[in-house]
Amino acid sequence: MSDKSAKVSGRHSPPRHHGIGTRPPKVENFKDTLKRIWGYMAKQRRLFFFVIGIIMVSSLLSLLGPYLLGVAVDKVIADPKTSTLLRMIAILSGVYVCHSLSLWLQNYWMIGIAQNTVFDMRNHLFSHLQRLPVLFFQERQFGELMSRLTNDMENVSRTLNTSVVQFTTSIVTITGTIIMMVWLSPLLTLLTLTIVPVMYFGMKWITKRTGKYFKDQQKDLGEMNGYIEEMFSGHLVVKMFSRENKVIQEFEEKNNSLKHSSYWAQTYSGFIPKLMNMLNNVSFAIIVGAGGLLALNGAISIGVIVTFTTYSRQFTRPLNDLANQFNMILSAVAGAERVFQIIDEAEENADEKEADSIKQINGNITFDSVYFSYKDEESTLKNISFHAKQGDTVALVGPTGAGKTTIISLLSRFYETNRGKIMIDGKDIKTITRDSLRSQMGVVLQDATLFHTTIRENLRYGRLEATDEEVEEAAKAANAHGFIIKLPMGYDTVLDSDGKGISHGQRQLISIARAMLAEPSLLILDEATSSIDTVTEMKITDALKTLMEGRTSFVIAHRLNTIRSADQILVLNHGEIIEQGNHDSLLEQGGFYADLVRTQQNETLDTG
């Protein structure tokens, strides 16, 4: 709506899914976020534990391979026959084939688990967004919200796909490797493990820094996406005021912030494989040197040295994987926290327990001493009182910020009154469910909102069950049928986003036809004929007369010549009704309204 003062009260009831009277806990740490992700995996847990079992089998097979390799070396040295070699090759081949099969199965099933979990999370987030109050969307960039639905969700999906398997595999492999190494040679094991403290303190130093930068990276990415969406949607204004250089500069600043956070996140995480490779080589040198001395003294066999060198790499590689996966998990948790921040936002106030659905509204509207303020601000509306009879046209007039749109928003129950009552047909609107109330309302805004689908489906949005014949009848009544049938595909013409491709006036006619199809009892018009050429304005005015016939209508008006025939004109200023009456009576009073009319008439003469 056009009134820029439109906001919403911060007094919200708690989200339904957290129970009545409690506010959902905020995500504060890594552990809490993981618990919440685990909650979304409820349907997948049985399969998940089965996959964990497959991972353990796969890890044990990966441990068995090096041991059999060492045994094969000792056996071939002790009994250098072709049959012995072929038998050991066959056994090793079988182990590695089974290992590869188990790897494929665990990845296949884990992908399904990850996709189903993120599917539920994404559905929950999107459905929750539909239940949030108006103020939530007024205070946030759409691009930033889109980033949470796309980038952050994809981050969680990617981590579940790979990190869970890698993380579990690494833990099982490390545990099993240490057990096998101790069993083969406690002394070599002790020497190999001397590198672990260096790994631990090195990893601690790195991960302490990466967590902050990964969070900053996700935040900067969301802000940049929001800015891009905002600039693309407002590109005409940017060009009109020649602000391309300013926009480029602001984008460079946001892009630079993202570059900085991404650079340090990737730089610090990049230290991990370098550290691991260095320590891996040190470990290999220790085993070869110490193992060679032990073999020369007959303490161990050559096969044990071969096995140990493989296990040493198998020991450090999972440590490397753990470090890398931990960074990925940190990044995913940062994204999940951003998702849960939205899910934790309080939904629109729940309907009162005594609220009933209504099937039909006659249209008798009463505002009785209504007061309203946004959060802790000074009252936006003060002592608003008026009565509109069924079929009346009520015009709301006043400067920007006077409270015109706020009155409409209170009537629609986007906001709740602080004091006073709003009555419809003698019933307090708080005793009427929001869905049934809003289903009785038709809205035609200054800027028509159309969707990227056919004209027919855009019209049917007013009443989803409407037949094709009813859709076309509504278009005819709104004077839209003529231009629609001239389009290449007629009613099946697919509109671009926001109706680009047809004129502003044609979009308005479609919007009016959609409202007609909804057959509302209450009608809200927000300067529906502004910025329209004279011929199209006549068509729209004629369509609006048809639409308003017999319906109680509220018209937010800036061009006063469009409301001369209104049954009642409410003149607002600073949140109060300062004058009230029809056009002629208000002119006779010679007050604020009369001054507005004279000012607009003089402006028309000057421009004429």
C-alpha cells in the first residue's frame, strides 16, 4: 500500500510449533544447532543408523587391507611361490571390492538422507515465512531472505551429503588404526603418536579462527545477495538519477567484505592440509627409520613395516579429513543458524480461541475510539471513530504518514489495535478468524502484483476454483478482455515477473478483474488510477464502478478529483481524523480538505 508509514506492532504471539505461552529458544551455539538439525532427521534416523553400520564395515575393511598386505609380503618372502602370491592377491582383491561397494552404498543412502532432511527444513522455513507478520518483511531485504532459503540450505545439504560420512569414517578409522598399530608394535605406535600433540595444538589454533570467518562469510554473502536483488528490482530508479557509480561503489564495498571474510576463512582452513602433509611425512620418516632398526634386530618383520607405513598414512589422513570436515560443518552450522533465526521469529498473532469463521460479510464497519502505535513509538492513530454503512464508499485523505494505510491494515488485521474496537456487522473483528475475514476482502493496489504464470492463472488467483468461463466474465466486466484476446496466446499468455511485458494500465485491469472474480464484500483501493493515461483511466474508473457497486469500499486517495462521489471522506493528519463528511460539505467548511482541493486545482492549472 502507498502509505509509507505502514509497519506492524511488535506484539506477537509465540509460534505455534513451540507451544502456547513460550518463545522458542534462540540458537546460541554449535551443540544446539546440531540438535535441531538432528530433529529434522527424525524420519531418516533408522536408515541413518544403518548407514553408520555400513560405514563401520567399510572402515574395518579399509583396516583389513593393509594388514593383509603385510601378511602377504611376509608369506611371499617366506614361501616365494606363484600360488601363494595369487592366493593373497585374490584375498586382497575381494577385500578391496567389498570396501568399494560399501563406500558406494553409504554415499547413495546418505545423499537420500541429506536431501530428505533439507527438503523438510526448506519446507518448514518457507511455510513459516508465510505466517510471519508484515513488519518482518518490511525490515528485511528480500535477497537476504532468499539467500537463507538457497545458499544456507544448500550449505547444510552439502555438509550432510559428505561430512557426516567422512566424519564417522575418520573416527572409526583412527580408532581401529591405533588398535591395530598397538597390536603390531607398541614401540612404533608410541613413536608415531608423538606427532599427535603437534596436530592437536595446530588444529586448535586454526579452527579457533576459521569459525568466526565462516560465519562472517555467510552473513556477507546474504547481505550481498540482498543488495543485488534490491538494485536489480530498482534499476530504473538507479538509471533515472544516474546513480550507477554510487551503486557500483556500494557493491564493491559489500563484495570486498565478502572477499575479506572468504579469504581468511579459506586461508586458515587451507593451513590444515599443509600441516597434515608435513606431519604425515615426519611420521613416515620415523616409521621407516625406527622400523628399519627394529627389523635389523629381528624385533619385527618387513611385512609389519609395510603395514605400519600404510597405517601411518591411514592414521594421519582421517585426522586431515576430520579437520577439513570440521571446517565444512562450521560453515554449515553458520548457515543453519541463519535459517533457525528466521524459524524462531514469532508468527502472526494466533486467532483468539473464541474466533469464528464467517462465510459472508454485509459490510457495516465501525471504528470505535481506536488507538494504535508501532512498538514503543508515539501513537500513530489516535481516537479514530467512524461508521460506514453497507455499500458506502469511504475515502481516506491526508498527507503521507497521516495513518491512511494503517487504518486499512487494522481492518485487515495485519496489526492489532492498542485500544478501542473495530466492528464488522456488529461483531468485534477479533472474534473473526483472519483467513475468513481476509477472504471477504478484495484489494487493488497502486502497483499491481502479478505472477510469472499465465494471465488466466493470475486472474484465477482471486478464486482458485473459478472456471475458465468465470475468469473470462470477470475480465470482461473489468474491461480487460479486449486487450487480453489480442495477445499472442490470449488468456494463456505467460507474463514475466511482476507483469513486465504489458502496460501499467493493463496490469491494473487484470488486478481489478482478479478482485472481481474473488467476489469480495469489502473492497480496498489504493490509488488504483494513478500514473495512468486518460483513456486507460476511463476504462479503469468504469471497471472500478462495476466492482464497487453494492460493496463497502475504502479508497486511499491522493488525487482528490477521484473521490468526489464518495459517501464519506475522512481527512487525516498526524494520526487523527480532523475533518469528516462528503465532498461538498467539506468544501463548505473551508478547512484542511478545502485547502488540499484548491492546492491540487492550482497545480493542475499551472501544469496545464
